[in-house]
Amino acid sequence: MNQIIYEMINDQAFPTPFCPGCGHGILMNAVLRAFAELEWDLKNTLFVSGIGCAAWIPSPHFKADTLHTLHGRAIAYATGAKLFNPGLKIMVISGDGDLSSIGGNHLIHAARRNMDMTVVCANNSIYGMTGGQVASTTPLGSLTTTTPKGNLERPFDLCRLAEAAGATFVARHPVATPIPLTRTLKKAITHKGFSFVEVLSPCPTQYGRRNAFRSAFEMIQGLKSTCVSVEKAKGMSDEELAGKVVVGEFVS
Amino acid sequence: MQYKKVKGPLAPGWYFMQGDEACAEGALAAGCRFYAGYPITPASEIMIRMVHRLPELGGAFIQMEDEIGSISAVIGAAWAGAKAMTATSGPGLSLMIEALGYAVITETPCLIVDVQRAGPSTGQATRPAQGDMMMVKWGAHGDNEIVALSPWSVQEMYDLTVKAFNFSERFRVPTFLLADEAVGHLRETLVIQEEVEVFDRVKIPGKPPFGTEEVNGVPSMPAFGEGANLLVTGSTHDPWGFRKTQDSVVQARLTERLIRKIRDFKSEVIETDSHLLEDAEIGVVAYGFTARAALAAVKTLRKQGVKAGLLRLVSIWPFADEAVAALGKRCRKIFVPEMNRGQIAGELAKFTPTPVIPLPKTNGEVIEPAEIVEGIRRNQ
């Protein structure tokens, strides 16, 4: 399996640009592992991304066609490519700011159209590449470079947003649990229609160090203790769920 | 050059057609098989024509959520192998400008039709203007070179759309059809010939998709799904598409080639049309719908004993600098009527010491021949 995955990567593109402790490397692994386990031929697979750290997961690391687009526009570019060549399998991999803030319009409309593509949103709750500014996904109260006294705005629940807009496969996992994440990515890839997978990925450099996480390890541990499976959450009260993040497959 | 003659989808003969519809037909004849757009007056008729015609020809159509989405889908489709286009007007074009720069740096062939309306901003949606002449050239950040053509008739809404597609494929560059509301909504005769000349993008397996050995070359363009492992990025990149965000040599080479691949071959694109210029002392330079009034004005002035002639700009960008310089040597004054406040008049003045006198009109109405005659008589 590792050899198959190795053949899916552009070795001349390494080392990756990601900071120590960044969750995007685990996500990169999970995506490639999902394709490898499905015995997928990447020749007909197009990876589209926007701007930001997560957009560099496929481009230039994946040995496949990659389209690194403008900030926020990945899904719209992907829509054009898919419509003209429906034989392409399309996966969009980008960040939370890219897909849900500047690109929010394309996200909801592609979901509404049930465009046949898989969108993987690497959510690190922050604008990482540009220096740690508040995002539409930053938790209330968090310290960022543009919320020095704490974030006053409520964050999006991206899965509920995608579901409400019409996505026909919706799931969320942290990179802290890569095995369920890979299993879900495989389902998303083979799903016919618009599949949306939100992946919680820690950013120790821009988010963690400003918000009392002493190390990348602590952030991974934090994700593990915060996330509750959708099955388990059903038996929990609102009080018990306060401060938790429900993960799993919501629409499938 | 890989020009070839093909039969268009419309039967040869005479048609009575609207300019916007003729543009759509020209696009289809050139091989356009993808359209993404967003409703906007006065360009929507192009989209309406395409939604009916593209499925008949095996093409794809989508109405996107906004103009940013439209141009993005066009670029995505172009890399999937399509000849692709969108059509819009000023406010929509403003939204597309960031992606225009992306199409320039990624060398993506595509056509953007701008049926110009009176601005700025929402302005007067149903009224003609020529206010975007400079915007298409200078709107995107960073240096860039694009191609823009300006039709003056329904026939040219068809013919120049074909040419604009050919130039986009030949140079791997976004091209513009700079129409205006008057020519877009005009109805007149359109003659469809047996065949049209088209150019298809060059694809040479194994060649780098983003660089050439020559400083002014146009690279090979594979499509997604062909096993080329394409790396398309709007960041500065080497010939194989790898991002080079700090390398000054790669940045210099890329920016120079993006300009020179067109500028060094501009004679292929530049097209002008001369009327009564042989002995002219008064030159008139006009383009688009305004050139119709300018031709009528020149003829009237001749009857009145004024030796006037018209240089019509068929191509706008790259600019017809040599034709303008030659006109300046021949004439003592050059008048430029245009539906803006002197955008092309200002460009002209760069290439000739002869006095250039703008005849601007921006009240949302077309320029009448009598206004040009009067403007020239007052200043001759």
C-alpha cells in the first residue's frame, strides 16, 4: 500500500511547505490512502484547490492533474471542468477561509446543484498562510491577530451549511482519527453527487500558540477530547454536548 | 500556423440576425463548446442563444451563481479541453478581472465578450457606451498583454468572434470581443460562408505546458485527463508548472514571455480598415458602432469639400501603433469620436505628434454623424 501511495506523489515537490505539527500532512496521507485503497487510477482525477495552506495539499504534491486556482474559486473552476468532461473525477481540497468565506457562494451553489464532485475542506479555524487572522470558522472568544480581545462572531457549522444547501454526502472528522477519516473519504469519493467532508486540522503555528495550546500534540489531544461521534451524541443532553464537536457522517 | 477550414453549424446563406445572436453563432462556428454566464443587460441574448444551441452540438452550458463563477468555470472547462466563453457587460466584467489575470498567467485560451453599457457602476444598463476600452487592457494587476477586437456590424459580431477565438487558441491568451449595446442589439444582414478558418490549440506530448525555448513562444497545451499530470497555478511557475514564488529569474522569464508572445507577433492580430484616406488631411479614428457614424460623417465632409478620411480600428489590443503613426504623417489633425471620455484618443497621442482631438460622448446615446461633422468643422 505504501508503495502505491508513493507512486501517487511528486517526489520532487517534497519537503512539504507545512509547519511542524500542521494537520494537513495527515490529511494528505488520508486522501491518497483513500484513493489507493479504492485502487483508483489518478489519470482521470483532477484535484482543484484555491489559495491558502490547504490548497497546497494537492498542488504540487499529487502526481495527477492539479488546478491551483484563485482564492475562493476552486469549486467554480471545478464545475467548468466537470461539465465539459464528465469523465473526470473531481476532488476539491481547500481551506475553511477559501471555501466558506471568500468562496462561500460557490460552495452553496455547487451543493444546491448536487454537482458530482468531492469537496474536502481542511478546517484549521484560522487564516494560516496570511498570519493568523480570524476566519468564518474561528470559535467564539478565540484570540487571532484580528481579534486581539477574542472573536465576537459565531462560527459557521460547515456541515450543517452544506447539508442545508443540498449536499448529498456530508461528513466531518478530525485528522486525529485518520482511520475513520480515510474510511469516510472513500465513501465521499465513490458517492455520486456533491460530497462534502470537513476535516478538522490543527494549526499550532497560527491558532494553537495564541490560544493556550502548548504544543501540536496538545492540539491533537484536544481534538480527540472535543470530538464526539454522531452516534454517541444522540444519547447526550445539550449540556453534555456544550463545547463538543459532533463528528461522523451526517448525510450519506 | 495551424489554421484550417471547417464548416460551421449554420447553413451558408443570408440571415437577418441580432448582433448578440450572431456572436453566439460565430463562437459555435469557431468550435466553442462551453459557455458559462450570468444574466446581464445587454449581453444576455448571447447566453440565451447558447443555451439552445450548445446541447444540439454536444456542448455544455451553465448559468453560474455570479460572473466570478462564470469566468472560473470557463477557465476550468478550457483546461478540460474546451473552447470556452462567457459574455457580460461592465459590472460583470469588473467581477471577472481577477480571473482575467489568472487566465493570462496560466495562458488559458478563452473568449470574454463585453457588450459595453453606460457606466460607471450600474450606470444605464440598456444604453450603449465604449467605456471599457482601457479596463480590458489595464484592469488586471501586474503586466499583461491581451487581444481585443471591436465589431461595427452584425457581420463582424460573427466574423470577429471567430477571429477572437482563433487568437485565443493561437496565443493561449484570454481575448475580448469589445462590442457595445448598439451593435449587440442591432439587427441586420449576416452572411454565412461555406467555411470558416479556425485555429486549434497546439498540443505536443512531452513538451512543457508553461514554457518554451524561445523568449516569445506559445507552449503546448494538454488537457486534464490525458495523463500529463498538469500543474496549473496562478502563482509564478516554471515551464512544468511548479510554483516558483521567490525565484527572480523565473518571474522575469515568465512575465517577459507573456508579453512578447503577443507583442512580437502583433502584426498577425492588428487589423484596420481605411476609408477615403488616400488624400486625407483630416483623419478620423473610430471603432465599433461609432465607426458607422464616423464613416457617414467623413462622406458628408467630403461633399462639403473637407478632405477627411476614416481609419477604423478593427483590433483594439494590441494597438495599431504603426497605422496611427502613418495617419499622423498624412493628416494635420486627427479626431477621435468615442462613447467615453477619450480613452482611445489618449492612446493615439502616444504614437503621433499630430494633434489628436477627442470627440467624446457619454450621455448613453450613440454618436450621430452630424455631431462628428460639427465637431470637426469647429476644430479643423
